[in-house]
Amino acid sequence: MMQPKFKIKKGDRVQVVTGKDKGKKGVVKRVFLDEAKVIVENVRVVVRNVKPDYKHPQGSFTKELPIAISNVSLVDPSTDGPAKVGYKMDDNGKKVRYFKKSGAVL
């Protein structure tokens, strides 16, 4: 079975476009290709309560939950807002991602 192709990769700066965290920006920490979800730092942060032990002496910890890849958009550094991304060939014949409005290459 072939994996779906997404334009968002680990390390990209994205902005949440829908949901409770709408407008928040962060860097992608992990991409789940089979589930079409991403984990973005400081987005969808929850507190998990656990029994206190050596690892969690206070009895709780925070973690970031995955968010659907369709709910985030790449951030164009020139406009500092969400932008659409396309593919094109560069001078060396390599396929690269670029912002459609500004033409800047990622």
C-alpha cells in the first residue's frame, strides 16, 4: 500500500487554521503519515494525571496531542501568515516546495 503524500514535513513552521487552537503557530515535531496527523509544539497541550512516582513526583505531566494535518497550514516567512504550497523543479532538476503567492522556496 502506498503512503499518502503531504506537503508538511518535520521541522516546518505551521499555523492552526481551525479548531480550539486556531491562530497558534509552532514547529512540527512529528508527522503521522498513516493517520494524516501532526504534532505541533505548544498546540493542543493537555495535562495527564498519573499516580505520583519517581518519574512524575507531582502526579501529572503535560503532553502535546496530534492534530489533523488538514487543520494546519504552512507559514510563509515573508507574510508571516498561512499560505498555499506547490511543487516545482529547481535549477538542478530537483523537486522543491514553494509558496504559491510569494514564490519563495522552502
